[in-house]
Amino acid sequence: MILASCTITPGASSEPAATSEGEEPSSEVISSTSESLSSEISSEISSEPPYVGPEEDHMTTKQRVARVASTAPDVPTNRSDEASFKRLGTANLRQEGTTFFMWHGNLTLRFVQGTDGYEVSVESGNHAMFDIVRPLKLFTRYENESGVKKTKAVEACYSTIEIKNYGISARGTVLCPGGTFLDIEDKYYIPTLQVSDEINVERNITVLGAQKKDVGFQSIYAVQTKTSDVSNMEYFVPNSVFGTFTNPSSTQKYQYYRETTIGMPIVMMRDSRNGYTASIARYQPVIDYSTDSYAAVSIHNGETSSGDAAASIEITYPSRDSARHYFSYTKFPQIVYKMSIQGFVSSSYEEAMINSYNNQFTLQDQRILDADIDTIYRQINQDFKSFLRSNTRNGITSYGLPWTVTIENGDFGGMSYQAGFVGQQIPDAYHMILHGIKNNDETSLQNGINVINFWVISANMMSDAGVPMIWYDGASNRWAGYPTFIRMAADAMEGLMDAYRICEAHGKGTSQARARWLAAFTAAAEWMLSAQNSDGSWYRCYNYNGTYYDPNNESSGVTWNPGDICRSTSKNNATMPIRFLGKMYEMTGDARYLNAIKKAGNFIMENIYPRHYYNGGTCDNPDAVDREAGVFAMYAFDTLYMLTGEQRYLDALEEATIFTMSTVIVPSFKINPTATTLKAANPAKYGYSDGLSFICCNVKGVDNFAAFAYYELFRTYILTGKRVYYNMAEFIQQNTKGAMDYDGIMDFPYPSLVAEATTICTFGFSSAKDGNGVEGVWLPWCSDANADPISRMYDHFGVADVGEFRNTPLEELRTSLNTFGIGGHAHRHF
């Protein structure tokens, strides 16, 4: 995890104030109906009889696909897909005079003729919610009479509406500033992979007689409010905006987000006064840098791109962020792309966000990689045997995995050991033990026991106050003197508890050593009880004496001052000890742990949950909004629901799940293969971006941390019964492995390596560096992210692949979940 700043106010690139040096953008809007061309481009209604084909079930088994080592760009075909559209009848289409209707579920699009042509009303039930005003919108680049390049917004209404077997064809032409006409046909249809309350639109743009003065264009599709009062509007952009949109400046009322910088290309708005909700999204996009085939979503809070006094959500293709691109009239004589429109009335922002994201995730229908999960776990643990270092000094023998391994050359970094977070030494030791026991691998088993004994016994990681010390210098065999983050303590103590549980179940290690392990994590749990604030929260960072971290406290035992990243007294990490304490309650039956959890739950629901985002999971960022805090929130709400049965925690689990998943890249795209020759870039060159997740919200670095979530997503499916969470679990389980070399095609020196903190959203590549400045390094957490949910599946179900349970009845899965609990009972015996 790289050091980066993060806020939830939009941080994506905004539209530049000038389009070329010294030039202000034109505010003139050209309106064009171009009636003279309408007869030339009109089409006849098909006479083929309508029918409703068999509805595809998005819950059916999806075929997993093998990886391919190809850098060839995935270029859009730019051909209409009309032949594949479902054919509809009067059940979804109607004409009343000059007004046309199309509906799906509760969503209705009403095509209404005005003085300049047809516009569209977006409705749900009897509620007219939003408008698609002057639907044919472009942002154009042209040369004026003096040869100076200028920009201009151009727009028009539909001139013709026709009912087709698939839905509605809405068509018109737009006159560009240099004299070029564009024929634009929007084909509205219901996607074969149906969810609810959604209608797709396939936009077909054809250049008619390109003129030299017209340089390029961007296509805009926008849904806007019917009123100029935007005081109660709420928004959702994955990885970026979770509720209130804060304008970047008093004069700027919009923000653009390139689709490669957000998890999924979707933007949602909701009017909190009446629950009216709409979203638009790119539908199964083919993203390609070489043909400028990537879009931006945007929020316009008070002034649309057309200058209307309203709020709007928009998609601009190609992207209208700071790296603005245009389609050439001559190079791209035809452009075809698809979008999804959703519209419904929601009772809360949480419901709107959850439904919008879940529906679009299903519609995205992204591939599932064919990676064998058992092989993944074996490769990780085989590499651990190669990586493990030991050093005897100062009367102590330390054991641990190196700080880094460089993917380019296999070089090992220093012996700097963190018990949790980026180091994950103790959780990784548990994996060594589990693998050793399952596979009769005595070397792996003993390595894991040696690591645990080093931390707990040789180095004596527990302070007198019960605070686990979490950073050790294995070269000098001395403590680094780093303060203890509650996040790191939770990682380390859960790993230690799991190591104890499995060794106790199998009689591995000495009984004396296991007793020391038990005493250590019990002391940590006791400290967490004593450190809990009266309001139910915990602070973010602590001294060894148990008080919150204060660099001026000379008695704390902490000698290293990390600076501003600590934010010691922040209470945003109140979610992080909950699963560990829940497991302690299951193990001991001590009601104090349950009472502490309930108290923390009340604090979280009153102070954190209403914000719709989560802070402070990355200990090397200053209390940032990040996906790691989202994953810990999922753990916390699952634990709270399992132990209290309160519905509010199950609702909160869904909301935290969507926040976390919003940081995950769902569509796949390839970077420029000439951007770098680094081996670490090979997964991105071959297009295996899907499954990577952004480290913090509104920043560009990505890696494989989301892999941690697949077991929790599977639990969420079992608890809610919503199949979409099973689909997410399988997607995360499989596709996060695309960043490693499990099948040997990536040319990595070790198959389990994964690069941390990479940047690919600009179609180039950069990554964290080793001590010699070489980009593309693995840290121990990268393997723990892949291994952790596999180990939990082994412990819970005996098998790791959720695919084994795709047809298992929910009742059977829920019985298993109730028996297993959170993970504090006796470990499964292999």
C-alpha cells in the first residue's frame, strides 16, 4: 500500500478551463433538427412477428475461461448488434398518438414530441422522475475561420421515433460547427441478461459528409432532473462519490471520472425528497486505448453540460477527463456503443446504491477465469518455503518472509517483519501450518510453527499491557519501536488464534508453546476490552502501554514517530477488532466480548455507517477512505449480525459490500504493450485488470487486495439469499488470481508473486519499487490476500472453491454457517 492522500470529495480530473493555450471554451449551443436529411435515413418497421424469447437465468453456471497471453488490442467492432436483441411485443411497447412508451419492470421511457422534436421522460410507476433533454448531445472540436481550434457543444432532439421488434428506434441528425452532419440512432432494447427496471440503449453514430474544419467529437448521453433545485440530490460513483457531491470549487459544478479510474462505469443520482433514482452505465464496454475507446461518467450538480439549471448524470464517449480525446470524423465514420439505464423509486440512499450496483454488476456479465484454487494455495505455500529467512543475533533466532520479492529478477528485500498489514507474517505462518497439516508437508508445518514461536516466545511480542508489538527488524533482531495500529493488531491476533486453533485440533507444536500462543492473543483481547472507549469505539493507533499513540509520551515504549499518518485518536477503525472479539466470544463464551461488540456496533451504526464509506484500513495512509476499511466493515457487520440477529447489521453488511466492491475493477482492459518491458506488467498487458482494486478512493494505485473478500462475499450470499453476491464471490475468487503466474504464462520467477501498488488506469504501467529502484514488487500481504479466504473456506467447508456450492440449497448452506459461526470454534480436523 503506497502512501497517498484520499478524500471522498471527487478527485478525478475535471474539465479543463481552456481547450487550447489561451483559449476559453465556447458556451454556444447549436440546436439542429436537420429535417432535410430525415427522409434519407429513416428505416421501415420490421414485419417480423414479435415474440418473447426464453429469459436467460443469470444464476446459471458460468463457463470459466483459460488465460491467453496476448497483447493484441480488444477493439470495438463498431457494428450494431440489433440482430441479437430480444424481440418484444405489446407487453413492453405502446404508441398513443405521437407519444411512444417502452417499459421494463417499473421503468418506463416516454418519448414525447415537442416543438424541436422528441425528448424522453424517465418514469417509474406513476412517477415522472427525470428527463433526457435534447438526447443527441455532442462536444465538438473544430477550426474557426481563422484556423484556431475551438470547442462547442452541439445538441438536438430525436426527429423520428419508430417501434421495432426489439424496442424503439429514436433517430435524428446533428449539424456540427464545420458543416459535418452526424446521423445518430439510439436503439432502445431490453438486454437478454435481464435484472429489473433497466433498458439498454445502443447508440449508432454515422458521419455524413465529413468537412475538413470539423476535427473531432465526443458523444454525450445525459439524464437530468426536472427542477433546478438540486439541494437534496445524492450521488454514487464507484470508488469516488458516496452520497453528497462536493463541488471542487465554487465555480465548478461538475466532475468527470474516466472509466478506468472507477470500479465500474456507472453513475447514479437520487433525490432524497422523493426517492427518485436513476443511473446510467456503460454496458459491457470494450475498452481500448489505441482507438480512444474509453468513456467518462460525470456528475453535474446545478448546471448540466448543456448549460441547463439542473442536476444531471452523464456518459461521455470518448472520455472527457483531463486527457481529453475525440473521435475523428474521417478515422471513425461509424461509432457504436451501449449503455444501460436504470430507474426506480428507492426508500433510502443505501437501497439505491445497492440495487444500482448489483444490477449493473449482473449486466456486466464479466468473464470468470479458470484458475484452480487448490493449486493457488499450494503454489503460495511452496513459495513461502523458498522465501523464508532466518537470522540468529542478540541471542534470538528470527524467522520471516522478506519485506519484498522483485518480480523482474526474484531478488529478496530486507528482513523487515510486520505482524499484520503489509507484512502479514503471523497470518502467513498460519497458512504454512495449514498447508503442512493438509498435505503432510513437515517443512511447511515447522516453518509456520517457527515463525509463530519467534513472535510470541523468542521476541515476546506482547507488552505488559497486552498490546502486541507489530514491527520487527530481523537483520538486527530488535523491535522497530513502531506504534501499534488497531488494524495491525487485529490481523496479527486473528492469525495467531487460527494457528492456535489448528495446532490444538491436530496436536502440532508443543503444548507449552500452544499455551503461550493462547495467552498472547487472550492478553490482546483483554487489552482491547480495556481500551474500548465509553462510546464503544477504539482509537486508530496505540502506545505499548495501552494508551492511544502520543509521540510525546516518553513512557509509551514507542521510539519511531510515523508522523501524520497515525491520526491516533480517529475512531474510524471501530470496525476492526470486532471479528477477532467475536471469535473470542465463540471460543470462550465470555459475555464481556459480546457486550463489547454490541457497544461497538451501536457506535458504528450511529457514526460510521450513515456516511456510506469507510476509513483507515491502510496504516500507511492518514486515515484514508479505502477498500481495506470496507473489507473490515464487512467482517464486522457479518459478526454483529451472526451474534445479535439484528436486521440492521445485515442491511449494513450489504452497504459495506457495495462500498468495497465499488473499488474493484470489473471490466477488463489492456495497457499499451510498449509502455514497459517489466514482467510485472504482463498481467495488465494481457488484459487481466478485472479483479484488481483501488488502494484508496479517488487515487490511481491498484493491486489484488480485494481477493481477501471472496469468502466474506460467499457468506453474504448465504445470509441474504441474493445470488449476485455468489457471483461476486466467484468473480473475486477467480479473477483476482489473474495478477499472479499460476499457469506460467506471465514469466514470473515464482508463480505466487503479485505486484503491489500498480498504476494502469492511463494504459501505462508503474508500480512500487524495491530497494534498487526496480518496479514491480511483491509484499507478504499480496499472498495472504489470495490465501486468507482459501484457508477460511478449508476451515469452514473443507473445500476452497465456491463453485462446489453453486447448486447447494441455501437452507443447507445456512445450517453450515450457523454451525461454523464466525470462526472461533474448534478448527476443522483434516
